[in-house]
Amino acid sequence: MKAIGVDETSKDLQLIDLPVPEPGPGEVRIKVAAAAVNRADLHQRRGHYPPPPGASETLGLEVSGTVDAVGPDTTGPRPGDEVCALLAGGGYAEYAIAPATQCLPVPKGVSLVDAAGLPEVACTVYSNVVTEGGLQAGETLLLHGGGSGIGTHAIQLGKALGATVAVTVGSDFKAQRCRELGADIVINYREQDFAEVLDGRADVILDIMGAKYLPGNVRALAKQGRLVIIGLQGGAEGALNIGALLAKRGRISATNLRGRPLDGPHGKAAVVAGVRRDVWPLIEEGRIAPVISARLPLAEAEAAQGLLDSPESIGKVLLTV
Ligand SMILES: NC(=O)c1ccc[n+]([C@@H]2O[C@H](COP(=O)([O-])OP(=O)(O)OC[C@H]3O[C@@H](n4cnc5c(N)ncnc54)[C@H](OP(=O)(O)O)[C@@H]3O)[C@@H](O)[C@H]2O)c1
């Protein structure tokens, strides 16, 4: 099969030939229609985010497509089913392997290709904003990177849950699109200090900046606020004013989806089941839609990854197979 490989020295992406993978117990093989590009792929490509033990070395954390084979002892998806799936790796390819428990049906009203952009954002946002952050109707949710794949989904989920949604963005184009998606407060971080704007009002913060935004996030937190850190784009080591956090009875947590076990109360299967129960109906009602900025052929993976850093790109970039 055709897949995308990373050249060891230049780190360039190139089309390569790989054997078609075989599904193991509890797994399915998906004939890929599309794979989505995630920021994590860019880190993995540069050697900073290795796949977990046993996962494919090929890039790609989510796909959509048609199940074409199932492994031994696999329940759930059958050959011919159209699914989208959360992967530990291997999505930039013509065929990908997924645990059956990490497959979701393609939601009604969403095309097979565009469904590739849903599993990673839906699982990340649900597990952090709902499960970890405990967002309630009437609360204020602050999202950093409102125009990201994660941000565009989280705006819609936050609004569907009855929250006031604030976002930070770095361009007027993204600001406009975030407003269209329902964001109530839009802060261009190049012009305004989000901590001054939100000062003590954010009940839940979904953070992707890490160290750089830690002091500002603590200032933005409301009493009993919950700061959930999922990205370290602004560094991993920062100074925390524990006194300021204590005065707010605030809470900070940090999570990662890819490294979770498959099973157990915090495992990926539980996250996927929660998404299917609570988020999929919102998508099928049209209250949350995938936000796709571009669909490029698999062979153009290099250009597709480049789009993630464009100020004109919002939401997800897909690779079609
Ligand atoms: N822990 C987990 O389980 C998990 C899972 C999925 C994703 N993530 C993380 O979540 C983040 C988003 O992922 P993605 O795939 O959706 O990435 P993406 O689409 O590439 O988005 C990255 C975003 O960062 C924003 N950004 C850059 N500098 C910023 C700043 N100073 N302040 C606020 N925003 C800033 C960019 O927006 P502008 O262009 O507007 O600056 C861009 O929208 C990444 O850090 C990723 O690693 C974590």
C-alpha cells in the first residue's frame, strides 16, 4: 500500500510502499478514505513525540473509511461499515488498523471524508472540557487557539452545553470565523492580554500554551476554576503562583489522549463511548459540524502539514486517499 514516510535525515515527507497491515485481536482494518493532520504529527515527524509502544511508526492519529477486515475476537464494526476512528498511529496510509473500541459510526449528515476530522478533536475536547473540566451550563469556557482543530470543535461543544465561550486567536480571519462558530468573546492575543479581559471570570480553561500562559491562566480563572492543559506550545516548565491558585480554590490538570490505556475508567474506549453517547447526537442534530479548511491528496502531506501554520487555515486539514 501507499503511505507517507519521514526521511530520516531531511525529515521530509515522502510517499512510500508498506505492507498492508493485518488486524490483531479486537482490531479492525480500515480502507482509508481520509486521514486528518494534527499538530502532534509535526512533533512526531521531528522526533519529539514518539508513538506509544506497539503503535505504527507511520504518522496519523485519526482516519475515516470502510472496514475491510476484522481481527480475531473482534466485536462491533463489521466489513463494509463506514467508520471514523481514533488511532495511536498509522493514519497517513491506504489502510490503517484501529481497535474496534476506538471506531465510531460516521455521523448522519457528515460526509465519509470529513468524518476523518472528528475523532481526535471530539475525544480530546470531551475528555478535557466535560470529564476533566466539568463544564456546566451558564459557566464561562476560555479556549486558547480558537481557530485550531481543537478550538473550532470546542467552541461549538461549549455553546451546545450552554456556556459562554471566550477564545484567543492570532489573526482577524480566525477571529471572524470563531465568532461565526458561536464564540462570545474573541481576543486577538497580538493586541489584547486575555488575562486582563477574562480576569477572574473563566470557570474552565482549555490551554494549549503551557508555561507561557500559566500566570495569565491563573489570573483568568474564576473561583473554583479548572485549568486543563493539553498542549505545551509555549514551553513545559513555568512558575506557578500557588497562593493565587489557592485563593481561588482553583485546580490545574494536564492530560494526554494518545498515551491513555485502551481500557479502564480513563482509557480510550471509555472516552470514545462517552463521545458517542454525548457528542455524536449533537453532531447529528447539526449543532456541531466538522470545520475543514482543506482536503489534499495523501501525496501532498508536506503541503497539508504546512497549512497548520497558516493564519488563513482554520479547523482541520485532511488528506484524502
Ligand atoms: N493532550 C492531548 O491529548 C492533545 C490532543 C490533541 C491536541 N492537543 C494539542 O492541542 C493543540 C491544538 O491541536 P490542533 O491539532 O488543533 O493544532 P492546530 O490546528 O495546529 O492549532 C494550533 C493553534 O495554536 C494557536 N496558537 C499559536 N500561538 C498561540 C498563542 N500565543 N496563543 C493562543 N493560541 C496560539 C494557533 O492559532 P493562531 O494562528 O490564531 O495563533 C493555532 O490555531 C496542540 O498544542 C496539540 O498538541 C493535545
